[in-house]
Amino acid sequence: MSSPAECPIPHGALTTMGGSNMEWWPNALNLDILHQHDTKTNPLGHDFDYREEVKNSMLRR
């Protein structure tokens, strides 16, 4: 008599591989610059008041 068939799918294979996203996408674009709060990432300047500009734009309509 033959042995019972086993499932061909490797269950749990993804969890045993471990690692990080950098192993999956090693050439991914570095987006750390988007999280920096610097004058280079704020073209309107430090004194720009977004709240006041929105209020003024609503009054102009």
C-alpha cells in the first residue's frame, strides 16, 4: 500500500523566511527626505501661515 499524499503547498514558508522589506525591494526609493522638517522641504518659508492663507482664500471667493 502507498503512503498518504502530502500537501504540496509549503504552509508557513513566508513566516519562516523572516527579513525586512529591504530584502524584497533592495533598490526601493529612499523616502526619508519626506519626513524631514527642514527649510528645503518648505518652499513657502517659516513665517508662512497656512491657516491665515486658507481663511483669506475663503474670503476672496
